[in-house]
Amino acid sequence: MRAQHALSVCLIAILSLASSLVRAQTLEAVAPADTRTEIVHVRSGDTLASLLVRTGVLPGDAQDAVSAIQRFWNPRELKVDQEITLDFGRVGLEAIRLPAGLDRMVQATRRADGHFASSAEPRALARVPRYAIGVIKTSLYEAAVDAGVPLPLLSEMVHAFSYDVDFQREVQPGDSFELLYERITERGGKTVATGDLVYASMTLSGKTLRIYRYVEPGTHVVDYFNSQGQSVKKALLKTPIDGARLTSGFGMRMHPILGYSLMHRGVDFGAATGTPIMAAGDGVVEKATADAGYGNLVLLRHNATYETAYAHMSRFASGIRPGVRVRQGQVIGYVGATGRATGPHLHYEVRINSAQVNPLSIKMMPGRKLGGHELNAFRTGADELDRQLLALRQDILVAAAHN
């Protein structure tokens, strides 16, 4: 009896152990793989393959994934700080996902045979309006940064107002601005890009200037118009350089190098060496050469009447040579101190029928005026924007009252 009891106890123990082993194997079989997702950003000098290897992907898998993804996207288009999502499992890299442009996502996923297959799908994006307002205390730039305005949009606003505003002299502390622009977001509300500048206004010494974005029907041509449907574009920009200060006006002055009074037949804008200089208007390059006291000089002919000159450049922009046609706002050279100059600056001239005139005093002909159905469509859109802006301003007032 004792022998039988001992045998029974031994059998029960063996069966219990076997059951535990079977249960453990079953749980292991149904347990989820050890997966993780990692988001990485492209560094300077990265290739897609080197980035993958840097994050722990085997070189063979990295090359296989890159080869697969080439079907929908050129890895040479990889940009610094671009975001890439990597999924890892027990066998290593399982999938790679990245944006291929603004409106498309591409991915490579490991197949059952261990190799990667790629696919592409549209990116679900939305354009969300964003309102910004600011008061200038020290500079427009600082006020815009404080208001969260993306710098490319600030540049676009400044360029649009440059036909009517002398940013070197007319912008003062206490002046204000407001913008309505778009943020491009994906699912979850994450901003992936800055959209279009839709509206902007500047209040300078109590006078408010407003501009509205307008795309000509049937085209992709973007322009800005005032509330009367008049294009802000004019023949010449008031200032062909951003972020500079007026250091010398038009007229008689004591020449800083020659030491005697001399007529200064242009205006000078002080700026750091290398600051881009823009063409004040559409035209053809007549000169792009070293020219005695002018130093490196570009002379543009805009029509039978108007020419503009840009002197003391450190260098010319690529492709700028006599006979080349340039567009308004195109970079034609960079600030320097060549020729007779005591420091880096742009000497800028406007010539009417070859005679130099004060660039800050001439009145340019206005741009085109919308009419008919086009004007009606523009006014309808502008009225809707005005109602939207009124609501946004009221929201800010209510929020300020609660605070």
C-alpha cells in the first residue's frame, strides 16, 4: 500500500509538472511579440540607410528596406530634421514610415519571407486658420516672434507691404499688426507645415493698411490686394533689402572718404556683409561688373524710363550677368563694402530717363485693379474674412476680460 501511495504521489507530481510546461509553452506561443516604435530625426550627413543602421537595424535589412521604398520615393530627397517612424519586432526592423512631400506617406513593411515591400497612401491633412496679433515695442521682428508668427510668413508680409511701407523709417514703437494664416495639420492636430498667408494688416501711426490674398481664377498666380481690389504690386519696391537701416539719404553731404561736400545721388542701407539684395522690379541686367567707386555694381533696366543701380556688393548672385531677365524680389547680389565704402552697405539708386532721383520720394504707378465678376468674387471673399476676423478679435477680448 505504501509503495502504491508513493507511486501515485510521484505520478501526480509528474503530471503537474507536465501540465505547467504545456501551459507555459501555450502562453509563450500566444504572447505578443516584443515590439516597439521609435521616432527618429534625420541628422546632417545622414542617408536613409546610414540612419537605419545608426538606430540598430542590420545593414542587410536597411538596404532591403531602402531598395523597397525607392519604388515610391527617392531617398536622395531626405531632409535634415525629417521625421521617420520605425517599428521593431523580434526579428528586428518590421516597418519604416516617412512623409514623401506634404500630401503623401510612404512605408516599407517586412513580408513573411523576410524581405520588405513598399506602399504609399495619401496623408489626411487639414488647413486650420491661425490668428496672430502684435504690438511693436522694439522691432517688427521681435513682435512677430513673440506672437508666434512663422518667419517665412513674416517675410511674405513684409514683402507684400514693401510697395507702400518704408520699413526703415515708417515702422515705430506702438504700431501694430495682425495676420490670418493657415496651419496644415494631420490627424491628432499635429502641425506639419505652415500654410498660406490669407490676410494681413499694419497700423502705422494710426493709419491701417490691409491686404487680402487672391489667386487669379484658372491660374496659380498669387497676389495681394487692398480692400478696394487694387493690387499692392507696383513697378518698384520701396526698399530692395530686408532688415537694413537707412544710413544716408539723398542730397548733399560730406563724403566720408573724399572729405568734401558732394551730391549723394542715392540712398544707403547699412546691413551685414552677405545680406541678400533684391531686384526692385522686373527688368533686364544691363551691368554686373566692378565699376570704380561703386565697387561691384548691378544696373537693371525696367523699361524705357526706369533703371535701378545697386552698388558695393560683396558678390553677384548666381546667374546675374548682362542680358539676363530678373523678376521683382529676385536676389541679385549680396551686401559688401567694395569700391569707395567705409563699411558694408547697399548704395541704391533710381534713375528716370538716366537722371538719378530720390528713391524714397518717387510715387509709383499702382498695380492692376480688379473689375466686373472678378471684383465681385474678391469682395465676397474679403467680406467673409472680415467677419471671421471680427469674431477672432472678440474672442481675444473675452479671453482677456476673463484673465
